[in-house]
Amino acid sequence: MQKRNPVDILRENQLKNTRQRVRVLEEIAADKAAISQPDLEKKLGKEIDRVTLYRILNTYEDKGILHRIIDFNGTANYAICSSACTAHHHHDEHLHFNCTNCHKIYCLETKVPTINIPDGFTANTISLIAYGICDKCGKADKHN
Amino acid sequence: MQKRNPVDILRENQLKNTRQRVRVLEEIAADKAAISQPDLEKKLGKEIDRVTLYRILNTYEDKGILHRIIDFNGTANYAICSSACTAHHHHDEHLHFNCTNCHKIYCLETKVPTINIPDGFTANTISLIAYGICDKCGKADKHN
DNA sequence: ATTTTTAATGCAATTTAATTGCATATACTA
DNA sequence: TAGTATATGCAATTAAATTGCATTAAAAAT
């Protein structure tokens, strides 16, 4: 259920099955961590036009296929949504970890705790991001 | 203690007292909510060069005078740090509320709860942002 | 299978954001 | 008040994002 076929995902969302869309999904699904727009562009830039990539990412986000996480620089990063996501309400409220060394964003299991929102304010989504040094970069340091 | 004079803030941080720096602090202190780089630029663009503004914001962030909050678009927003902030460790771990209508970011009192970080990962900062409709925009809606 | 309809892609051009180098101007120090 | 250090503004550059439109490709209908 979780790791579905790109073609199925497209069909379920009434999106045309194009080479470019399939490639984007493949690339994003390949990595456990979220991948940034610039990195995607580096990887796919020769097979997919820059503008098309922007458009694909936007439609995927609208449909709830991907979720977008903004890192500490303001750069957009994308990861596959869990199957519980739907077009207009992402259920993506888990902790993200943004490594300030390698810049990767990890989707971690930890759920976002219940947060007390003041009267008058209505929250739709809550984003919880930890910034620091990840697993791999922590180990790498010891060898320096 | 909390609402200090711009000139004092500059002196305490060994920064030269310039017209531009004072204006930036005044402008940011004027609003309880954080203010975005583009909005600052609109307000100050005639008195301060665009590049200078970037540079001032960066030095303020480095010194711990301002903290930067990235909104859901990836745009930088700035607010005055509480007096507990120091140059290399911001103590800014409260809830931010980003209104998706007026785009303002509010610094709310709610503290960021303790978050369980997996082994191997080391977190330095934790960002907690709620997205939704603020106080004012919620009220405004009812009149439509 | 072929045609028709609908939508996605790529390209060119434009707009907006951010950064760099350097000459000039300004604030603080002695 | 002169000297020094540094901040500013301007010009130029680089990078990111968006828009319009002609072309191409996919799915639906025949």
C-alpha cells in the first residue's frame, strides 16, 4: 500500500501518465530523505525542462502526492506523502530533521504533539522541524 | 529590559550606530508580528538600499539581535529576539503562527515542547510553526 | 485503428530575489 | 579634528521562479 507504483499513483489522481511525471516520482521515492528542488533539478535537468519540473511538483503537492518541507534556507524539499494524505488535507504531521551539514531533510516517526493555539487563531497544519547534525554527518565528523 | 533602544542594542553588540541600522530596528520593533524581507524592503526601500538591507538583516541575525523565521513560501521573516538570545545560540523556541491569508507571522507565548530525537541525531534548534488563519483575518471573514 | 479532445511539455521571455566587488561616505577612536 | 575602520550605495552578476504560447503527447470517443 505504501510504496505504490508511479503509474498507479498517477491514475488514482486523474493525472496523465507522462514520462516526466513518472521520473519525478521515481526520483523522489528513491530516497528516504526529502529531496530539494535544486537537487531534483540537477538530477533531472537533462531529461525534464526546468519549468515542467516546477509544474509537476506543484500539481503533486496540490493533489497530496508529495508534501513540501521548507528548510532553514527557505528552499523547498519534497517527500512522498503517506497514503493517508488527501488533496486538501495533508496528514504529514511528523517531525522533520534538517541536517545543517548535508542539508538533507529526514522524515522521522515522531508525531507532532498537540499544541495549544490561542483563541481566535485557527491552525490547519503544524510544522515541526529540528535543525542539527544527522546520523551520517555525525559519524563522518569523528573521522576528521 | 525587553524593549531596548536601538542605539543601545547597537552599542552592546559593537555595531556602528548608523541611520540605516536604527531604522531597521525601529521598523521591526514597531510590529508585534514578524515582518518579511519583502515588506521591509517596501517600507524602507526609499531610505535604505536593497543590498544594505540584506546585509543589516544578516548581521543582526548573526549577532542574535533578530531571529529569522521562514514562512510557508520560504520567505524570510524577522522579529526581535528576546534578551536571552546570544550570538550563537538563539533562545527562540516558541510557537510561531503563520497566517495563510495575511501572511503575518506571530510570535506566540507557547513554548516548544520537548521533542524526542532519535539516536545519532543532534538537534540544535527546533522550529514549530502553525499555519492557518489569524485572529484578525478570522474576524474579517465574517463580514464578507 | 483512427480521429478528436484535452492536457502537458518545452522554449523564450520576463520578473523577482540574492550576491559580489568596489568606490565613496560615515561613524568611532585617539 | 585627523586617522582608521567599517558601512553604505551603486553597478553588475548570478540564481530562482513565473508566464504565455506553440507544439507535442495522452486518453477518450468513434
